[in-house]
Amino acid sequence: MSEATAPAPARPDPAGEHHPALQHHFADLDQQREAASLGMWVFIAQEVLFFGGLFAAYAVYRSQYPAAFSAGSHHLSWKIGFANTLVLIGSSLTMALAVHSAAIGKKKRIVAFLLATVLLGGVFLGVKYLEYGEKIRPCLGDGPYAGCLVPGERFDASAVHLQGDEGRHAQIYFSLYFGMTGLHALHMIIGIPIILGIAFLASRGRYSPEYHSPVEIVGLYWHFVDIIWIFLFPLLYLIGAH
Amino acid sequence: MSQHRVLPVKAYLGIFLALCALTVITVAVTGYDFGPFNLIVALGVAITKATLVVLYFMHARYSPKLTGVVIASSLAFFVILVFLTLTDYVSRPWPLS
């Protein structure tokens, strides 16, 4: 952190003291950017623990019911999960390139890469919608609910080749599946309009190499959501040998 | 003090390809049964991928030390949350009544 008083010659501000984006309570743009990104990191630290509760629940139940978790996992399509993982990693790449474009002042590319990120995020959510639908649709209507994988009375344990207690334990697996992937998807649903808003501001020429903290910060958020999926994919789709 | 380092585009593409390769590896290893090491291998690959994302996509490697402190404290509390919870559960009779 910079020493607040006295113009600091060690950290010259390329845009001079009166850059329009510099807020008065910061000494210079560097300090402003560091404060902004540190704030986002603290938010992410809190998010780690927010998801952490679900990961802890997963660890407890998987250690107690390994067979039910393995059976539930085998019902998911690893191919779909694999493809979706690549899509999400791709969206992280386009997001990193959007931040990079902002840092080197390629204003049109910021918008293009942000829109590419939204597009890939949309593909991911679309695939997730199809995956959910396949599990939820059999639970609707008057029955016989064959293939229903929503935990509850209509849950069809025979769909994962289990019965009795193990069938009930598989419901815990699917509760965690919907809870964890659902919370992850909710983060993406929140992130997409924010990215679109920042893309709009970028298209108005709001960001420059000196000031592009919003692009950087939404990037941090998006990469964090990517990291959550990096753990969800093997933990939910790839339990045991396939 | 941190410089606002700009990585070349090639670096991002390299990280992207490494993440793709690790995703292929994490799927490919499920063809083999390592017994209790299945989970360790899966988590090892995932932690490697997450580390690449944090260091390069999120620029943690080029960020102020304070960012590293926040990341480390976040991980420390996550470990406390999961590890201490598990010590409790594995040392009690199951199912809980």
C-alpha cells in the first residue's frame, strides 16, 4: 500500500493527478485499483466458505455412503460434464482475454471477449437446464415417476439400481448434486447480467489501461465460479472407476 | 509494490490448454481403479487446475502480498471447516440418532 501523503515519485500516475476515474479518497490510481481488487478477493474468501458448507456436507455423507454416491454419480453423464467443463474453462479464457484487452487498451476487444464469455456461460447453463430437465421431468404429473431423481417421495431409486436404505442414501447424493450445481448455476445467472452491464459500459469507452477495475473484478468473480466447477465436476460426475 | 503486469496472450492460451489437458487427465484416470487413491488423484488434478486459474487467470502471482494473505486465510478457514467437521463425524457412531 502506498504512503498516503506527499506525491509519491516511486509510483507515478501515468494519467496525472486528475484522472477522471480517480476517486478523491485514493492517493493514486494504483492504490485505487489495489483496494478494489483486494475487496473482491475478500468477497471471494467469504464465497469459499459459503460453498464450503456444502463441500463439508458432501465430505461427511460421501464418507458414510460411498456406494450410494458412486451409484448416483454413475447415473450422470460424464461426457456432458466433461464437455461443459471445457465450455466453462473456455469462458474463463475469454474473460482473461477481456481483462487483458482492457489492460492494453483494446476497447472493442473488451466488449467482444465479454460477450463471448456470456455466450459460453449461456451454453453451460443451457446444458445444465437439459441435465436438470431429464431428472425432474419424470417427477411431474400423476406418475409412475420412473426415472425421477428429485429427492423426496417420488424419487425412483431403481433408476440408480439401488433399493432400501441405499436408495434413500442416493437421495442425499442427489440433494447435494442439485444444491451444489444449483448454487453454482445461480452464481453464473447473477454474473451474466453484471458482465453484460460492464460490456455496455466498455462499449461506451469507459475503461482504459489506467482504469478498468470493474472488468478486472468481474473477471475475478467469473474465474472463482469456474474454480468451483473445477471441483464439482470430479466430485459429482467422476466418483469411482468408470 | 506491485506492478500492473501484463501477461502476453500466449500465456493465457497456454494456461487454457493446460486446463483442458488436466480435464482430459481427470476423466482418463477414472478408467483405472486406484482404490482409496481415486479421490486423492481427482482432488490433486482439481487443485492443480484451481492453482493455475488463481495464479495466472486471476493474476494472484502478480498481485500485492495482501492478496496472498487473503487467499491463504480463506483456504485455512475452509480446511478448518471441513477437517474439524469430519473429525467429529468419523469419531461418532453412525447413523446419528
